[in-house]
Amino acid sequence: AGTAQKCFLQIAGMTCASCVSAIERNLQKEDGIVSVLVALMAGKAEIKYKPEFIQPLEIAQLIENLGFEATVIEDHAETEGSVELLITGMTCASCVHNIESRLMKTNGIFYASVALATCKAHVQFDPEVTGPRDIIKIIEEIGFHASLARRVPNAHNLDHKKEIQQWRKSFLCSLVFGIPVLILMIYMLIPDGEHHGSTVLEQNLIPGLSVLNLLFFVLCTFVQFLGGWYFYVQAYKSLKHRTANMDVLIVLATTIAYVYSCVILVVAIAEKAEKSPITFFDTPPMLFVFIALGRWLEHIAKSKTSEALAKLISLQATEATVVTLGPDHSIIREEQVAVELVQRGDIVKVVPGGKFPVDGKVIEGNSMADESLITGEAMPVTKKPGSTVIAGSINAHGSVLVNATHVGNDTTLSQIVKLVEEAQMSKAPIQQLADKFSGYFVPFIIIISTVTLIAWITIGFINFDIIQKYFPNQSKRVSKAEVVLRFAFQTSITVLSIACPCSLGLA
């Protein structure tokens, strides 16, 4: 008989553990198949076969005959085990060379690299042949101390606490100063029949500066620089990467509206105008309030998913009892190891009430397992020799011995965590479309706004009467050019500001 070879298949259409066992059972009956390992969550199967009897494509065909879709994966780099170790006791480059060459000579290790500066080793191995425990043992035999570099499950990028606080602060800040602006705006819109209070607001404190504009200026300044601070930060980052996102548009519109309003106020004060000019101070607060609210809600929604993830991660067992078996399944010795150190093919003992540390098959003992964390099924499931168990589920009342089939990142639980993480990282197609669209949208709006500005300046200087009708009671002292510029600016800022809520729609 020739040596067995390994092939990997991607299988679609498996819905539950019974699909897995159907595939495993039926394939094992075939000639030339040595072993079958199916991972449900990842949708992958690892099959050892004898090439003289059967080929991977025939195996795929057999699986398809059972009613699933199967394709042979050429690239099986993912199925290599990899481990990161912390090594203490290294003093110089020769230590590094010692460890590396010793590991590379070991059967089952494809690649080992040791960094002296960080004291870390990165090792890739064949999980069939060796595993993290064996690797640590080899390093310790040479006289160094090795331990697993524990990675905290990527909690930092899943926890949106910081962003939630940030946008909440931004929103509340914009709201506190934005509500008075809104009230003032509505108040000014009420037609003054009996010259009620609106005239008080329009009275000048000093020539050119009305009470209303002073209030607007103070409130808007707070919103612009406190509430809008994060928008500035985001917009800066975006421009640094030479892209224009929504934040750029929002910052542009609000900043131009704000700066323009400040400028015309200063001009009016300098000219000692009788009537304070009409400003755009009401635009930025409103925009910031709505958009910050949207961002805040979005991050709250994201953090809900993350909480669920964190709960899932916390369900994993931390320790496992690995046993060495003698003849007829008698236990010779047991050792407690960290769950990351369990290797494929290890026999793990799980006591009543304990969690299954890895996915595997029961080889001895009968019990019931509570698998509600994965399947949602509240009834305990019977486990007898040959049954598969899922990492993280709870062993109810019998002690069992389990042969580890999927360890580390291959367990069902890790795969679920990985899927949720990927789902959070990836964007929905509609979101990608929106991003693509906003990439064109922002420059487009800026161009239109500039065109508007130039067009109105041109029209104003050619035919002043068109603009004259928008300023009927305009005092004679203001020059024609100023009126034209003021009007042109108002139209172009209006274009920018009106485009911002479209960004809300996109968001």
C-alpha cells in the first residue's frame, strides 16, 4: 500500500451535525479513504486517501451524490497549524539559530522564525504530526523556557465604547447649543404683526451687530469647534489619504457657512451698517446635530453585536485535562493544560459539569451535553462513543473521553467568532455603493457650488437688475460689487449646505 495523501474540500449545504455525520459515515465506507474530518462552521472537509484507489475529484463527486456541493480546495495553507510562542532565556543570535535549526529539523514543522528583540517565535506545523505542546517541549529540552503568547481575542476593535462616548459627546454638545439656535430661527420666522419681540432681537448692540447675530455667533462657535471637533478629525484623516468622504463635505459646508457669516458680520461692524446682515449661523448646528445623532446610533448598533461576540468568546473553556491511555482505554496519566495547547488527536477527559474544551469525538463514556449555546436547543443531547461534541458546550452528567478533532481556531465556536468579526469588518453591498457614490458626490457638490458662485458673480456684473430684485430695500451706501458677491456667496453656500443632508441619507 502506498502512502496516504491529504486533500481539502469546501462543502456547501451542510446545516447541522447530522449532515456532518452522514458525510463522514458514507465516505468511510469507500475503498481508499483513510480518514474524514468535517468542520461544519467552516464548511471544510479534510480527507486522507490512498491515491491508488481514489482521487479528490471522485471524493467530491461522492459528496455531491449525497446532496451537497463540494469543490476541491487547491490552497490548503489555512489548514496548517500556526502558533506564536514567548521564549525567555535567549541571549544572543546563536540562541536564536539553535532554536530555529532544532525546530526546522523536527518532523511536521514547516517553518520557524524566532525574533530575539521581541522574544517571540512563530511556528507553522502540520497538526496531524505535531502541536504546540510538542513544540514547547522541544524548546525546553534545548534549555529555554517557552510559553504561549496569549492573544486577547480581538476585543479592542469590537468594543465601540470609545466611539459611542465620542459621538454621544459630539451629539449632546451640538444639541445643547443647537436647540437655542432652532428656537431663535423659528421665532424669527413668526410674522411680526404687532412688532412683537423679534425687533428686540434685531436691535443693534453696536452698529452692524444685532442681538440675534451675537447669540447666533456665540452658539454656533461652540457647536462648530466642540460638537464638530470629531468631524474635523475624520475629515483630516480622509484628506490625508486623498479621499473625500462625507465628513469632508460636512466640514466644508459648515466651515464655509461659519467663516462667511463671521466675515460679513465683521464687515458690517466695520462699515457701521444700520441693519445687521443676514447670516448663515443656523446651518452648522443643525447639520452637526443630525449627523452626530446618526453616527452615535450606528455605533450603538455595532456595539450590540460586539457584546454578543464577547459573550461567545467567554464561553470557551480555558483549561483541558489531557490524558494518556494505556491498553483498553485505561488512563495512565492526566495533565492539566491550557486549552490553546491541546493538539489534534489528543484524548481529553471531560468531567460532569465541565465544558468541552475542543470539538471532538467521544471514544469512551456516555453522557448528555447541553449544546444550547451553539444550536439554541435547550434539551440535552445524548453523547455516546462515536458522537461529536462541540467546544464550549457543557457536559451534563457522565465523565467522557474525547478525541480532539478540531482545536484552537478550528473549533466551531472560534469559527462563529471569526464569522461575526468578518461580518463586522466587511461592508454590505449597498454600503459599498454608498461609499463609492459619496466618493464622487463630494467633489461633484464642491464643483457645482463653485460653478454657482462664479455664475452669479458673472450674471451680477453683466446684469445687476436680476440681483437687485432680491435686495429691494438695499441702502444706497453698499456698493454694487458687494451686493453681487454677497448674493453669489449665499447661493453657493446654500448648495453646499443643502447637499449635506443628502450625506445623511447616504449614511
